[in-house]
Amino acid sequence: MKFLKLNRLSKKGAMGSLLLLLGVFVSLLVGALAVDFMHMLAVKEELQNATDAGALAGARELWFHLENAHPYALQVTAQNRADGKFVSNDSEGTKVECIVKEPQGNAPGEVQVEATMKVRHILAPLFLRGGDELKVVSVAGTSGQLWLLNVNQAFPVAVSIDAVPSDKSGINAKPLSACSLGDEFTIYLGSQKVKNGCFTTFDSPPSAHYINEAIGQALELREIIPGFVPAIQIGQQINLDNGISGQKKLADSPFLTALQNKGPFVLPVIEGDPAMNQSRPVVGFIGFKVLSVDVNGKSGAVESIRGQLVKPQVAGESGPLPLTGTPVSEAIARLNLGPIKLIR
């Protein structure tokens, strides 16, 4: 009887030891999977941040330097790391692709960056699980209504949303509020009688030097000074200037050639007649692609600029427009730009 009792006890002890070992094994397995799971999440976040940065960078080039959108998206993506290596096709086990949807008419276009990376686990290989493949996609384009325009993007000309250019010489143009995206529109800078646009120094005091420098930077004929043209938001007061020096600067070569050939410009929009040496609040922004320029041969100054209303992609922040239900506010909402955002 004692022998049978000891035998039963030894079997129970063996079973207990086996269960203990099994528990330790399961705990190790769960712990290893948890460590590797957290590692994969961290790497995926790094990978997503890299493609987000690349897509946003490429989207900024769609209107102004379309040929740069694809290489710049890949370049910026490759400047970021995931799992300790650069997110680049030059990195082992990593594949990065970029697809550019070009702007068509007033459709703004998109930039998609897709990255795939093979990631080895840290502890799971002990249990015969070597690694996994991560894949992320980022798409950037325009979204919402532009409320804040980032620095160094605005051209130093403000346009009235409701001024009606007309005089005895036969000019009888429609106001900006009567236009839609894709329409041709003429900005008159010359005579006070026909003017619907004027130069602006933004938040700086009226200055011919500032206007000439801002024109040069906007046309990429001067070294761009970060922050020289400030960020502008709807509701902000900007200073208006008669800008005769600006009109003459635009008429000179190579400024005239650059004005006619450069991509779309971003212009702040004001209400009312663009009175000189006053300030007005910004009510919106438009994209303006130059088609032709009228230069007064006698004064050597630009009198008017004919162009097309377009919707270029710009960097900034979106927000609600101060809509009141009036034709002017509806026109602002119709023509206003959208900032570059991550669509997905």
C-alpha cells in the first residue's frame, strides 16, 4: 500500500513539473510575441512618418515644379529612418514607390508614396518566426479651405474681390466675385480709375525696396530669405502701396520674362477699392497663372496682367471661412485655395 501511494505522488510531481515547464514556455512565447509586436508597431509608425513626409513634400511641387514632385517625394522619404535604416530603395529589404497624379485643369492632383519593409523580429526567431513585411501608404493633396498661408508663398499683389474696373477708355471688366475657377481674369495695376489690384508689403511699412525684393524672391530671381514674406491669415490687416516701383520692376528683363513663364502665383484677396497707402483685412486667397502682361511703353511700367484663376497646392492651415451668405462671401469660398494635407 505504501508503494502505491508513493507511485501516485511521483506521478503527480512529474505532472506538476511538466505543467510548470509548459507555463514557463507559454509565458516566454507570449512575452516574445509581445516584444516583437511592440517593435513592429514602432517600426510601422516610423515607416508611416517617412512616407507622410515624402508625400507632403512631393505635393508641394505639383503646380510650381511638377518635374520635381516624384524625385523630391522619394528624396524626402529617404531622409527618414525606420528600424534603424533609411526608407530608401537602397536599403536592404526596403521598397519605396511614388505615384504622381498630375493636376488637370482645376483638379489639384495628388502624390502617393508607398513603402514596403521586411522587418526581423527580436525574440520570435527562438520560436521559429523570423519576421514580417510591413507596408504603408501615404497620399497628399489639397483639402479644406485655406485659412493660413505659410511663409514665402504669397506674391506681393493684393486683388479686390468686388472692385469693378471701368473707365472712359473702354475698360469694363467684371469683378473677381463674378468669376469661377478656370476663368480668365485681368488685374489692373496702372490707373487709379481702373485699378482692382495693388502692391502690398503685407505687415511691413509701405516700401519700394520691400516690394522689389519680394518680387525678386517670388520670381526666384533673388535668394529666398526665410520669412521675408510672412505667413498670412484671413482677417489679418495688410498694408497697400501704390507700387509704381513694382510696376516698373515687373516691366524690366528678366523680371518680365519670369513673370510670364513662372508657375501660378498666390495672391491675397481684399474687399473694396484697393486704396493706396491704407490697410485692408485679407478675406481669402486666389491662384493666378499669368497669360500675358500689358506694359506701358511710355512709362515703362506694367499696367495690367491677364491670367487664369487656378487652384495651386500650397502649404498652410485650413479653417472655416467667415461666410455671411453674400455673393462676395460665396465667391471667396468658391475661389479660395486649399492647403496641402494628408488625404490618407
